[in-house]
Amino acid sequence: MNTLTEDLKQLIIDSLDLEDVKPADIDPKAPLFGDGLGLDSIDALELGVAIQKKYHVKLDANSADTRQHFHSVENLAKFIESQKPV
Amino acid sequence: MNAAALHPEADDRVLALGERGTLTRAGFWRRVQALRSELDTRPARRWALVCEDAGWFAAGLFALADPRRTVVLPQAPQAGSLSATGAKVDAVLTDRPGDFQGFTLLEAREPADSIPAKPQQPDDAAAFEFYTSGSSGAPKCVPKTWSQLRLEVEALEQEWGASLGDAVVAGTVPHYHLYGLLFRILWPIHAGRRFITDLCLQAADLRAAAEHGRCIVVSSPAFLSRITAFTELPDAATVSAVFSSGAPLPDEAAERLVQQWGPAAIEVYGSTETGGVGWRAWDGGGERELWRPIQGVVTELREEAAGARLWVRSGCTWQGDWMPTGDLARRRADGRFALLGRADDVVKFEDKRLSFGEMRARLAQHDWVEDARLLLLPGRRKLIGAVVVLNGEGRAALAAGGKTAVRDALRAWLRGSYEALLIPRKWRFPERLPDNEMGKTQQSALLTLFEDRP
């Protein structure tokens, strides 16, 4: 099991105070916003801050990319991986 | 008069830009002209305008604005939001045709280059219907004419235009509500500034906008009170002005914004019904609670049972007449005023106006729901809680699928009419509401239902 993916799920649950949601309930490929987990624009902000704090990643100044990164847990994990110093 | 004005076909100044590309002024007027020609062949009189793309929304608005038609503007770009207004419409102009099956449609499609670009201001009598959350339980229709919108935009340019110059307008609030429509779209079009069509949701989006030039950020307390938590904000030197509306910006957030970023937010107080009423900006001094009226606005207090309610009159109020605001206030002789709280039962949640009565009525329409109550839950971040009493069918669903299945079904049900932000986060399904002996449900009793878990 990919630990980064699992960590991200827990981070989402903790930072957004999601009730009755277990990590196993979050499909890593499902959209976080809209019809998937149903997160809202404030969640996007809070999650952005939490991820920046925990992983010290730099979000590019490109909205299309940012939207892509925040699409799903899987995309977030890929993005964070790509930002790690080699 | 410059060459571009004489030859609108060749006016290649940028009007709007975003993920879907750049829209020139000539391109914008071509869109308007193409839609107008098509609209002239349609008998429909009442049109809903539902465009997710701000550039198309603007073109649709200018094309539809005509005294022969009424433009209906739902609260969100969803079919459910349109039906929730209860407004009867003949047709829908949209860039989301798939969502409006069964409706007569005019689809937003890029016109051929052969369509002429003809700049034309709407007729002052063109009619619009905005919708907001009313206290009665149903969305409330707020009629406006083009002259009200035009006067409002002219007042904004008079008040702040000179200091803003040739900036690009970036918004963190949606373009289909009056505030976003005025500040993100109509004001830039009027003043010849560029606007970003996409909604900015992260600090990174604002940095992207700043790459196009100095920015005017059209935002709200929900965004501005969180933005300083980001480590990488756009360079303060690239920001011409920050506007905040929807609710007062908390003092500590206003101060943090200045100390950790730079620009002081210009807070605008107003409502869909009244238009802009007053403004203030944090200057580190006292009297922060005082708002000054926007140019052309006159206010007065009228006593009622709950206290002194603020009334307002301007070119932007209906027929220039006195209108009540939703707030209690006190007022100084020089016209400045302080707000003392809402006079009605509609709540403000993350800058959005939400009628619990309306949401309760919507929940009660679900096949599983007997009755429901809603409340704001305290905490680091306020959340909306829903207390739902299920009927027989609902209890069967609860027994079969468990709490999460019922919760998810009801959340999905509300998503048809509400934006994600307003959908209750925490749910409780007691067998009956905790009513007191007077038959009234007390907020404190509802709150205890949420105290069983950390």
C-alpha cells in the first residue's frame, strides 16, 4: 500500500474535520470536489494550506495545473512526489 | 476617439483571459452580435442565463439585455438552482447544454470571424431577475434594470477608478452573483480593464493572474481570512487593490492581511437588493466599525421592534426609492454608520447568505425526510449541521444502508440546488426533534446532539 496516499487521505479527513469518513472510504482516483467527496472551495483552501505545511511543496502559479493536482488523492500524491528533492 | 473605437472589428485589446484562452474586445462583441442575431429569431421572452465561463456569461448578458426580454439569473450554474428559483422561463442561454435537457436552448458557441463586432450598450430598461435566499423559505426574486447595474458600475469607477489604472481583475467569488458580476465583469468592461474568466481558488491562482499585470483582487472574507496561511502570496507590489464583500472581514483578518501581505482590503457593504451601500478599509486606526456611504448613496435609520434598521436610497435601489437593508445599525451625523447585526433569521455562512428555512423545506421534499433543522456548529471552522427526522421509508433506508448512505443521499439531494459550500457537513438522525414544552426546537438542544464526539 502506498503510504503517501494513505497519509494524504488521513490529512484530508483530519484537516477538513470529515465525520464518519474512513481512509478506506476515499477512492484515490475519485474527484475530491464536486460529485466525489463533495468538498467545497473553502476545503480547497484549507487543504492547500495543510499540504503546504506538511509537505513544504510549492504550488505552481498556474491555475490549470493546480486544479489538476487537487483533482484526486492520486494526483496530489503524484504532485507531492514530483516536488521531493532528488 | 481612438482607432479601435472607430474600427471595432480590429479592436484587439484583451477583454478577458483564462484557461480557455484570450478574448479580445472584437471577439467579445462578435459573440454578443452572434447571440443577438439568433435571439431575434426566437419568440422566447423569459431567458435564464447559465454560463460557467465568465466570458460567455458576459456576452450572454449583453446579448439578452433588451426591454423585450427578461433575464433570469439563478444562484448557481445548475439546473436544480434554476428550478429552485420557481421562475418560469421560456428558454436557457447556456454553455452547459447537457445539463438542461428538456429546455429550449441557445448554446454559447464561438461565432465565425465573418460576424461583425458591433459594440452596443444595453437599453436602460432591460430587465433582470436576480435570486437570493429569502427568509420565507423560497429563493427571493430581486428585479433590476440595466440602469441600476450601469449606475452601480459608474459609481464604483468614480469612487476607485482613478487609483486602479490598467489592472487585471481576478476574482475568488463566482461571477453569477451580483457582487462578482459587477466587480469581476461589468466594471472591467465599462472601464476598459481586463478580467480573468476563471475563478481563483488558491493563492497560486492569484500569482498566475499577477503574471498578466497589476491585479485587482475581487474576494470575500472566506478567502481573505485564510490566504495569509499560504507561504507564497503574489508579491504585494503586483496588487493594485483587494475588494472584499459578502460579510464584514474580521478585524484580526484585516490586520493580518496588511501586516503579512500588504494591501488593505477595501470592504464593500451591500446586498443584492440594495446594491453597494458603504465601504471601509483597515488603516490601523480606531473607528474601524464605521462604514462610509458609497458615492450617491443616502442612508437613514427606521425604528422597529428589533432595533433601528438601516434604509438606503441610491441610483441602484429599485426606482431610486428607499429600500430596507437586512441590518440593524447606528448612524453618525456625518453619514457614517456602524452595523449592529442582522434584523432577520437568514444566516451568513462563509460570506454566503443562507436561509435555513429554505434548506429545511428542500430537505423535507426528499422521500425519506419527515422534518429537519439546521444550525451553525461552533469550532475553529464553523460548519453547518443538519438534524433530520426520517419517515418510515427513511428509517428503512437507515436500517439497510447505515448512516453514511442516508447522509450521502441527502447531501447529493441538496447538491442539486446548493453549491458545495452550503451543504451540511455533519448529520444527526434522531427519532424526534428535541422540542421544548412550547413545541419549539431550541438551538441549544440541537447543539447537544453534536457534542457526543470530539
